[in-house]
Amino acid sequence: MSKINYPTTSAIRFLRAHDIAFEPMLYAYEAHGGTHHSAQVLKVDEHMVIKTIVFKTDKNQALIVLMHGDREISTKELARFIGVKHIEPVSEKEVTQLTGYQVGGCSPFGTRKQIPVYIQSSIYDLPLMCINGGKRGMLVKIKHQELKKLNFFEVDVAIVT
């Protein structure tokens, strides 16, 4: 088996620094292809491809939410869960300013600013998941035990299929 040559992003440096075992997975990025495209190209179930979405609250506090690729987040339920009146996704420009990553390559690991990360608790039911590695066209495959080491905030928000 040949070694995959992959970029060393802030996310990769973060995972190494925290002794999180991962396997890089490279694919041809497609603008607006989302998790459906990456799952199809990598031949994995879209449910195990985890999307990283950056939100801000009505108090202008940023947060990251990790959700199954084939599901949507109920912002109303999420706002209620974290105790704010309103929550909304940030603009593409704000994603880059807050995380250091581009939309389509945003990772919850190694962000420019420290941002709380909330994870849909059912993600931990997966034996393996694929999460963005900090660059468009690169996911990292991680076992749930490894991800649990990071102590993200678990949430059970209403999800829409």
C-alpha cells in the first residue's frame, strides 16, 4: 500500500499534537458538492461524513456544530439547547476570519480562534467518521474513541433528514 501524500494543515497539526489517530482521505473537491459528493467519491456512507458548520448567536458568540452529512440542524432547537434566543450560520468571510479555513475546507480542529465545538451525540455511535482535515478535498477518518478524547460538547438537537 502506498503512502498518501497530504498537506499539513492546522487541523493535521492539531490532531498530531493531541495524539489523535487519523487516516487522511483525499478527493477531487467540487464546489457546492457538499458531503454528498465527498461520500460518493470516497465510497463511504454520507451519514459518516461529518460536516462542520460555524454559527453565531444573537450575542455574537461563535460556535461550531458537527452534524451528520445527510442531516440538517434545527437552529431553533440548537438555540434553545445552548440558551440563546437566535442562532444563524456565519458568512463565508466570517468562517475564514474565525477559523482560518475556507468554506468547503472548514475543520473543527486547529481553528484560528478558540471556538466551542458542539457535536451531535449520535455521531459517537459511528465506529468511524470522516471530518474535514482543513483543506478542500481532504477529509480525515477518525475512530469515535479518538474523537471522544477532545471532549466536545454533546448535543441532541432536532435533526431534519
